[in-house]
Amino acid sequence: MKIHEYQAKDILRRYNVPTPRGTVAFAVDEARAAAEELGGKVVVKAQIHAGGRGKGGGVKLAHGVEEAAAKAQAILGMPLVTPQTGPAGKIVKRLLIEEQMPIAREIYLGVVLDRAIAKPVFMASAEGGMEIEEVAAENPDAILKETIEPGRGLRPYQARRIAYALGIEGDAFDAAVQAMTALANAYEATDASLVEINPFVITHDGHAVALDAKMDFDDNAMFRHADLAELRDLDEEEPLETEAIDHGLNYIKLDGNVGCIVNGAGLAMATMDIIQYAGGMPANFLDVGGGASKDQIRNGFRIILSDPNVKAVLINIFGGILKVDVLAEGVVAAATELNIEVPIVLRLEGTNIERGRQILNDSGLDFTVAGDMKEAAEKVVALAA
Ligand code: GDP
Ligand code: MN
């Protein structure tokens, strides 16, 4: 689960990570009041669940209260386009009004789970402000890494090693060490899957401050963080994905035009691959689950068809726990209640396959049946084109 920058900073503050003073604002007069409170010299920051806001025009410095109000007026309600939002951008509905910092240096800090070693890794780079993916591609040696022993946090010697390697000096050294260990503590205590501070700044007066903050949490741990779960902002989520979660479906919207209904994440990945081998692009990832019910199939179908980009649908099912006849009933129920205007290609295999085929044949609905995955992918790509 993702949250906004101002929410992440509220959390980090509780774990003693230094952040600038700031207030969230949902309207221009709230932004003006916040700027007044902070003395007028502020940063006006668009709050959306995507990075790269600065380059997209979503982060502006203001030198007085009225300028802050004018910047707030300009940013609120604008569609902010960044490399992470897609071309349509995201409408800005919240702002963070924050005191300005006298920046001497910008540094990158991050904590992520390294699945290969099953431990969190603390990362740092002197190239603050740059996307870490870019640094990793161009200059991987510039990324400093320290493995965190689960339950023990980032040890002070590890934080000192990073601060030293970054060349942080003077009062800022201890400040940075304290902030880095606090950051690792916040990551662990909140069951975060990612914490990213880009930039983490050293100020001219020797402070170390989290100027930006991104936190993602492990959805599987949300049950023990009711307070964090409340921070969810449905405005920032793909509505179809939200709906899919409510139906127990694993759905991710993608940019292509071939809708996919598949059971099992592995088969779903293979299906997306084979669609691309056939020259097409999947419109979504949808795993209806190993033991999907007729209702889940129906809802999955409905969600896929409500995406206007979908020009053809491939149903690729291996009936194991989910039996093919149950799937067929779900598909027919969905097809009769929804007005299906796109071609459907089916590739079915597994338990109760004969009964499944019978149900589909008897439905009188128009499906293209394929013998294997390759044929199914070729047919659906051709129909979508
Ligand atoms: P992002 O573009 O979405 O990652 O948003 P950030 O919060 O990282 O802000 C982008 C950039 O704005 C930062 O890298 C800074 O250079 C600049 N910025 C943000 N806050 C301040 C501030 O208080 N003072 C100054 N001078 N620049 C700031
Ligand atoms: Mn940033």
C-alpha cells in the first residue's frame, strides 16, 4: 500500500527521523494559512502517489504568503504528469506546505527488501535527487549498501560507515547517523516494503533532514497496522484495481488491448509473455486464483470488460482446483448479463474439461476455442488488432 509524502513524514517523525515542518492543505486558503504559520518562505508540494513531481511542475518554492497561495492555486486541481503517472497524469487534490531548507547537499537514502537474501538492505548514494534506477544503471558502484539483520536494525557502525563514505562532516555526521538508524527503525516497525528519502539533505547549519519521503507497506501486514491502513487514499488507486481487491482478485491494469483471465500467477505471467511473443500487448494481469468461484470469474470478466482499451479477451485456464465447468458457468453468467462486444478466445485444459466445453457450447454464445496457448495467443492478438 502506498501513502502520500506528508503521511510518510508524519510517521517518520514519530521514529525521530528529522523532517521539515509542514502542513497538508486541501484548499488554497488552507495553503495560505499554513504558509503564514511557517513564516512565508515555503515549498508548495503536490501530493500524489508518484515520484518525479519536481520535474513535472508539482514542487514550487514561494517567498511569501501570497506567492504561496498563488502557487497552491496553480497546482491544486492540475493534472500532474510525471514519468510515473502515465501520460494522463494525476489530478492534484492535496498539497504539502513546508518550510524551506537551506540545502548544502542532496543524498539518496532507501531501505528495501532484498528477496534474494531475505533481509532488508539500506542503500545510499551521493547522487541525491537522481532516480536510483538511473544511478544503478549508469554507475552501480556509486550505490552504498548495508544489509540489515532483521530485528537488530541498522547498527550505528553501519550508519557511520555510510556517512563516512558519503563524506559527511562536522555536526552533520552525527545527525546523519542518527537519522539513518531512525529510518531503518521506521522501516522495520511499520512493516514497510520500501522507504525512500530522495533527497535526504545536509543543511548549511549542519542538520540532516528528510526532504522527500516515500513509504510503501506490505499489504500482508496491514492487519496489524490499523492506523496505517486508514491512510489509504482511494483517489490515487486505479478504480478497477480497488474493485478487484474487494472481490479477492489479483488484477493489475496494463497498457495493451488484450484482456486476460487466467488462474494462477505463473500461468498469468506466461500468458502475458506469449501474447507479446505473438505481437500483442496485454491490457491487464488478472489472476482469478487457484480456487476461484463462479462469482469471482463473473466479476473478473466484468472488470476486464469495463476497460475501454480491451479489444479482445483471452481466457486461459488450467483447471486444477478451479474446475473447468465452474469456470465455464462463470463465463456464461458474465456473458449473458454483460453486453459483450469484443471477441473471446478460450484455451481450457484440466479437470471437468468435457463438462466445461458442453456448458459453453450449450450457451449459444460466440467463443473462439484454441487448442493450445500459442494458438490462443495468435488468435486473440489477431482479433484485437
Ligand atoms: P519529487 O520530484 O517528486 O521527487 O519531489 P521532491 O520532494 O524530491 O522535490 C524535488 C526537488 O525540489 C528536490 O530534489 C529539491 O531540489 C527541491 N526542493 C524540495 N524542497 C526544497 C526546499 O525546501 N528548498 C529547496 N531549495 N529546494 C527544495
Ligand atoms: Mn524526491
